[in-house]
Amino acid sequence: MDLAFSPAEEAFRLRLRRWLAENPPRIPDVDSLDEEVRHLETWQRRLCDAGWIALHWPKQYGGQGATLVESFLFAEEMARAKSPELIGRIGLNLVGPTLIAHGSEAQKRRFLPQIPPASELWCQLFSEPGAGSDLAAISTRAVADGDAFVVSGQKVWTSYAQFARWGILLARTAHDKAVPKHKAISFFIVDMSSPGITIRPLRQMTGSAEFNEVFLEDVRVPRENLVGAPNEGWKIANTTLSHERGTNARQMVIHRQLLDELLELARTLERGDSVLRQELAQAAIEVEIHRLLNFRSLTRVLRGETPGAEGSVNKLYWSEMSQRLHDTAFRVLGARSQLVKGSAHAVAAGRWQRSLLYYRAGTLFAGTSEIQRNIIAQRVLGLPR
């Protein structure tokens, strides 16, 4: 792989770097999730107004018509500038690419332009209490009724559902048990303000509550909000999942930031014994490997290939790498690792503690490590089930 960038791409990087220097991002230090979301909406809108959001989307749908390489350079520069995550990332990274690939022209024109400026946030209604890793086992039902589908069921681990205007939802539409479960699912766009939807935040061990359980009771979803054909939802969902696991640069941004902060922390605390130096070097190597895995996925797309099962390699790698990196961070912190937010002597206002707790779930969300290994074994290596 040639990792050199063209003069035009380097010029793009410098323009963005200058803009970020003139408009420095700020990680909000707020007291509530509501305040955090409002702050992040303002930041995403500012980026959008300057032309930095949805870079490689087609212009007619609210994008910038840039190259996919430029979108990855954007992710790298955002990491360098220590930008917070984009609040509209589910719409940008998952919904947008899925609708561009499978949505009707009417769906693209209605929904896509509202995603880049964070005018409408999205959530992902896939997992259920009895169907997480085995997603095809969902029990949420959608029954055709005239010009709509009536949907009932329960979803869980739905990030930011309480702030979302729309959701992408998987539901069972073929109810004959003889039909294979992967061929009985349809993909819908759901108005989260619809009657019959109840959202209950789930408080996590981090103290935050961005995850939710969502109950749907006889929710009417117009037929025009069906994406693709009935019972083809599994194929469409795999487009969503491949972007979640393989081609979006979100985790590359996060872990580059974490590594930079960790190295600075080690210098500040003068934690430089030989064993820790080796662990810090290993962390730096692993973050760089993650960057190269992202570029391998990018290369596949640039060659005209679709993101495939190889994305599971990326997901498996970064989730376990993240936990090792946080373990190293806590060894750097030493006794200070016990001081959380609210303590006068807490390092970085307790952000490392919160981050470690959050990423204990990294090997669970977006598909468990066990599921990723099965996918790699069967679909990449061709091993028997």
C-alpha cells in the first residue's frame, strides 16, 4: 500500500488544520447529558457550516462530494485537534451510507440533508434483550396494515434514543416459522415521536445514560419508510454493520486522542520506568496498526469493493486494544487512578476512569468478540461452522 498522499490531499489537510486552529474544539465540561448533547449539536453545526461534515457524500444529499481519502484525513485531523465525537455520528457513519446504498430517491432527499448539520439526530433500533449477538433472532414484529406497518417489540442499548428524531429499525415481517430467520426481516425508518414509543434511559456504570431501552407498542410506520423490499432487511443491515465495524474512522480518532493524552500524562507524572516505557511503546504500536487496518478497509472501498467481513478484524482488534491501552493508563496513573471526578486531585477531571469503564463494553457492543471471531473464521478464512 502506498501511504503517501497526493498534493491535493495534503492541501486539504492543511486547510482543515488551519480551520481547526482558528476554531479550536472544546470538550464540554457539563453537568448533564442534555447539556452535552446541545453543546455537541452546536459544534457539529459549526463544522457543517464550514463544509467539513459528510465530506464524501454526494452534494445533492447534503455532502461535499469529496474523496473518501479526504474523509479519513478529516478524522485524523480531528483527532490531532482533540475534537469531541460528533453527536450525529450514527446518522453520518451508519444511516447515511445505508440510505445512499439502498434508500429510495425520496428517502435520500428527505432524510440525508438533515443529518450533516445535526438538525435531526438518529438512533439504531437493532439489538433486543433476546437478540444481540444473534441479531437475526429478533422478535420485534411488523405487520402490514393498509398503507403502513404496525410494529411491536422491544429494543435495547439504543444510543441517544431520547434525543433522536428518527431511528433505523429491524423487524420481522415474514411470520411463517418455515422461512429462514435471515429472510424474514425488513428495514424501516421510524419516527421516534410516534405514538406507542416509550424510551427508558439505562444508567451505566460510568454514571451516564446515553443507552436506552425502547418499547414499541402498535407503532404505525408508513410504507414509504420501508427501506428496500420487504424481507430484505438483513442484507441492508449488513451494509450498516459493515460501516459500523470496518470503514468509519471513529475509533481511530478516539484512540489516537487517548494515546496522545496517555503519553503526555506519563511525561507529566514522570512515570518512565523501563516496564512502563515498553507498555507505552506497545500501545503506540497498536494504535498505529489500527490506523493501518482502517486504511486497508479504505483501500477496499477505493477499489470499488464493498466493506466486507474483514471489518470484523477491525472491530475485534480495536475493542481489545482499547482495553489494553486503558490498563496501561491505570498503571501510569498509579494511586491517582482511584481519584474520580469530583475529587480535587483527580487527573483530567476523572476522564480516564470514565473512559475505562465505558470501554469495558467495547468487546460487547457492535457485536461481541466471540461473534467477530466466528465471522472471521467462517467468512474470511472459510472455516466450517
